[in-house]
Amino acid sequence: MPPLLVWPIAFITGLIVGSFLTLVADRWPRGEDWVAAPSRCRPCGRHLGPAQLIPLVSYIMQRGRCAWCRVPLPADLWLGELGGGIAAVIAVTHGGDVPGIAALALFGGALLLLAQLDARHLWLPDAMTLPLIVLGLAAGWVLSDPDLPQRATGAALGWAALEAMRRSYRRWRGREGLGGGDPKLLGAIGAWLGIAALPGVVLIAALGGLGWAGWQAARGRQAGGATPIPLGTMLSLAALGWLAFG
């Protein structure tokens, strides 16, 4: 299929998947049903119709507000949808054959969901990070990746490096400086991208964290040493960027 046809199809499919993942990121931490319960506006409770569920288009047509109560919709909605579209294009561009595309689509979707969970709730659930490590190594084995040993080493060292940093900071300062999910996420990224990608991913994530702190300060919010930064979000986005350009 010509790329000029593949990319739009992948992008539209990714928008739909991104919309679903955004819903999961909103409902899962609240303990709400994210499978069968209909979508609704949280402030006014009105159920959304088909016209309000078209990814990106509905947000633009409604000018970023609920169609009924006119409350501004969170930017997470269109950012999550757009992120899904971009992740899908990355998968078809760099995945090669169908199994490779499917593997990268799975990895990209997981990163997108983890990025949103950490940004909204500072939560990286073990139910996602630990299976993602296993899936990364399994994908390397199924796809006969010659760099499988590099993946295994990346998984081990990615987890160990951040876990050692987390424990050292806690012993030194007497409080948590990193969440327990961050080392597992970096281990998962190593399992998918290999050890060689980890320095670049960590550097990009660190720069993203500094940018986030600067943005918070520009908005008049305090951004000190005790201000929580969603490192998992930065790591996830950095890994997607590495997939696209690394």
C-alpha cells in the first residue's frame, strides 16, 4: 500500500485509539468502568453523542467546550488523541513488516497511556510496567531481533540505575524523590529499545522535566525541590521521540 495512503489510515486509527486511551487514563485511577460505560461530560453529566466523540474534530467544532454546559474541555483530550495518531504513524514508519508494526503500535500505545496516567495522577501501575518489560523481551525474541541481548541488558540496567537513585535519595533526604514505577518504566523502555537508547532517553526526559518546571514557574506556580514532576510522562514521551528520530 502506498505510504501516502498508509499514513492517513494509520493516523486516523491512532486518533481513535488515542481517544480510548485518554478515557482509560481518566477512569482507571478513579475505579470507574472504562469498557462499557458511555462517555459523558464530567461537569454536567450529559452523555456524549456520536458527534461529540469524533477525535479532534469534535473538540475543534465545539471550540474546546462542552456542547451543553460550555465548560472548557481539558486539553488532555485532544493531546491524547493527537498522541495516538502520531504513535501510529511512528509504528508504520519504523515497524517494517506487519509483526513489527503491531509490536511498535503496542509499545507506543502503552507509552501514551502511561504518560497520561503519570501526568494526571502521578501513577505508573505495576500492572502495565512489569508486563511491558516481558512483552519487550518477547517481541525481540519473536521478531528474531539480533539485539535481544542488548534489550535484556537495557531492561536490567534501566531498572537498576533508577532504583539505586531512588533508594539513595530516600536515604539521603528522608523522603521519596522518585516514584517506584519510574525504574520499572525505564526497564521496560530498555527492553524495547535496548541499552544504547537509555542515555538519550534519560537526557531528553530530564530536559523535559526542566522545561515543565519552567512552564510551571511561568504560570506563577511554585516549582521547588519538593514539587512533584511526572518523570514517567517525560520518559514515555522521550521514548516515543527516540522511536521517531533515534
